[in-house]
Amino acid sequence: MKVDAVYRNARVLTMDRGRPRATAFATLADRVVAVGEEEVTGLSAKRTVDLAGRCVLPGFHDAHNHMAWYGLSLGELDLGPGRMRSVDDICAAVAREAARRPPGEWIIGAGYDQNQLAGGHPTAESLDRAAPDHPVWLKHASGHMCVVNSLVLARSGAATAPDPDGGCIVRDASGRPTGLLQERAQELVRSQVFPFSADVLAGAIGAAARRYVAEGITSVQEAGIGGGWIGHSGVEVAAYQQARDERLLPLRVTLMVASDVLHPLDAHADDPYRLGLDLGMRTGFGDDWLRLGAVKVFSDGSLIGRTAAMCHDYTDDPGNRGFLQADEDRLTATVIAAHRAGWQVATHAIGDRAVDVVLAAYAEAQRRYPRKDPRHRIEHCAITSPEQVERVAGLGVIPVPQGALVREAGDGMAAALGADRADWCYRVRSFLDHGVVVPGSSDRPVVTGAPLANVHALVTRRTVGGRSLAPDEGIDVETALRSYTVGSAYAMRAERSRGLIAPGYLADFVVLAKDPTQVPVDELPEIEVLATVVGGRTVHDLGVLA
């Protein structure tokens, strides 16, 4: 048999339970065709690569990220906790930007977290002093709120506008907007900037993709495009297609469509397509490189922003239980219509009240319109009681928690939840013990997206402040790696072609300097990614495959 390449002298963690480890494998075109030294012996290869004992895994697969958002953020003012320690620091950074920009030009920053800032949230008043002649828009790390200055507030009409459904214009005691806009109230700002052009978005997607493949990522699931507060353009799919056409997309992308863009369809009365995209396109449309995934629904907000819908008050904010982004009936109707039309549904739910509402909606959708293995998801699924864990398992729902959020936002989460509920936070082990498949994901750019750093977070459950948050939910390294490969493939119904190094599977793999299962756990984030291959084609190489 003739093959394109044989890779030898490697430590291959295949993730295949039938053959978990190997020392060699072969590829032909975009597939793995043989695994094991005996199986590759005698093959006629165009080239043979000696990997000198280095570790090979299936390519990492991020099941929940925001690729265009991340790419755009690379050109914005970085307000992350590593750079900003106080509101004064943020205002000083804004003032520096104002000094180098002409009046009237937007100043956009991202990544601040009031939980890690002296002074809490910036205000319109403080930003006015820093940049009186520029519109200023500072996005919270969670993406679920932002702060703007008075120039932006005036343009938006926020002073007299009512709170939108699912959002809040935060006001002071006199009724004057403070500059903080929560959840769907952010659309007052976004309408002044959006939509971005397809050229700008394709460039941002390409910039993100270059970072991703250098970290060993070969597949991602983009968690919301096209509309609502999460989208960047009504033609966002076209921007991804443009990035692919221009060879800016070296990895595989599955796109979750924001439920805001679904609309009534002109279909036959016997068809189930009451709500959807034009031409009836739905989950699965596309190919192995670019395809439509789930429809993305938002049920609530952010835990660190105290807008997630909870069953009880936030410990550090008595009287506040967050809120739903739509009333229960409307949310349920959206889920049922999408389910009926054949979509996989991925609903953002962080608070335990929101999780209750979403689980009830999924159960009702399946009761009315039974489908085999719909694999609906709960994105984040952050706060879950023991009873809710059992309901997730019973309904076959896929929870999509993020270890990186525990690491980077866990101290704020612990303060919000208090000791009684902290152990319910971003569960992983409990779901696995109930037979639930848990994918690996980051929520980048909300937090760091590097897979090995996030594997470390899934194992240690350690926050930046040194706290151990819900330590019983920690998992071992091999299980975390399995989540970031097999688990993520399952979450998008691609487990027959991705997630393993096995014959017939896509030739997507990463070469690491060290075996993650053989190093001290705190060394995981420092393991160097030496090469990344997608579909048999090298997309990142530090010289080991040349």
C-alpha cells in the first residue's frame, strides 16, 4: 500500500480505547490509514518522519469558543487582570489611547473584570475625564456587560430608554445611567459599531486561527454568530467562507447560529420547518472544514457579572438573583421550534434557575416531537444541584463547562456563591460519574484558550487566587485530554471522524515536546506544541516535521 507519510518513533496517545498507545502511524490524503509499528511496516511512503520519542495526540478540539470575537480583540485595548489592577489603571490606559487618536475615533477595550479591580466597574463619568472627545466602549471579560462613556450613552438614547427585555441599563440613585450596560442592553452600543465588514471579520478569523493552530487546536466550535448581542454581522457565515477561500482558515470550524436570526419559513404544512434559516439549512449543513452546528440560545447571563439566573440570592449581593434573557414561555417556544426543525440546540445557562428552565424546555421538546439522540447541549452548565446532574444524564444532554473559567474567574465565582453552593460550580467529575460525555472548551476570549493550560485547570481546579474551587470535581490528565478530543467530537456529532488517531479518522494531530500524562501536573501549561497537522497538511511546525 502506498501512503503519504509514516510517522515513527513516537509516543502516540491515540484516545482509542481498543489501542490507547502506539509508536507509529501512517496517513494518506486527509486520513489516518494505519496505527502501530507492525501495521506501518512494509508500507511504501512518500516520506518517513522520525519523531524522536516525542508525544503525539489527536488535535485539540475546543467545543466552545468565540473565534471572530477573539480575533477582533487582538486589535483592542487589553484590559485583562494581568495588565489592569484598578479603575484608575483602566482610565489611564484610555487616556493614553485618546492622546494618540484623532477626536471622534472609537476607543474599544476588552477583558476587564470588576472582581479583580480596585474600584469595581469604571463609570461613564470616569471615562469622560479620560477621553472627553472619543466614544469609549469597554467590554467586560465575560462579554455579558460593558461600560461606555457619556458620548456613547447620548448617541444610544440610554438616558430615556427603558430596559430592554433580557437586559439592564444600570442607573444611579437619581436615575442617571452609570455607563454599565448588562446583557441585551449592550445592543444599544453594538448598533453604533456593527455590522463589521466581511473583510474585517475574515482578517480577524485568520488572526485567531494562526494562534489556535500554534496551540495544537485543529477543530473549534464557534459559539454564536449572525445576530443578537453575540453576533458581528448578518453575513457572518460568508466571512468564514471568505476566510476559507483566502486560505486564512487552517483548521476546522463548526458554527453555532444565534437563535435571534431564525425566522418563520415558507414550508409545506407537513414539514417540521416552522422556524429556521432560509432554504431550510440546519445543523450538519457543510463539510468537514466548515459546517453549521447547533442553534445558540441564551437563557441567562454571567456568574462573575451577577446576571446569571439563580434560585437563591448571590451571597455577596443580597436581593439579586440575576435574570433570564427571555421569559420561560418564549425560551421554551424557541427551543421546541428549533428541536422540531432538526437543529441541535445549545443553550447558554449558568445559574441553577436557568439550568432548570432549559432542562424543562428540552424535556418538553422531546415529549412533543420525539427525536433519536438530539444531543442538545447546555453551554457552561455552571451551577448544578445533584438533582440537576441526574436530570442532565437522564435527558442525554451534553454539559459544556470550562476549566479555564474556574482558574481565571473562580475567586469571583466563590464570592458570588458562598460556601454552601461553591461545590456545585462548573462540575465535571459528577457528570462523568453519571455517564455523561463532557467536551473540552475554553470560552475564549473570556479566558485563556490554550488547551494544555485548560487541561491543567480541569485537573487542579485551582484559581488565580490559590483557592481550590469544588476540588471533588477535578479529573485526571488523561480524562481531561479525552474531553478535549473525543468529548468535543461527540458534542458536535463527529465522533466517527475526529478525536482519535485510528484508521479512517481524519489526520488531525498535534506533536508535543513532552507526554502530558508523564509530567508533573503544574508543568502541563508549559509543554511546547512542536507541530500541528490538519487533514494531513502541516499548519504549524517548529522544525520537527520538516
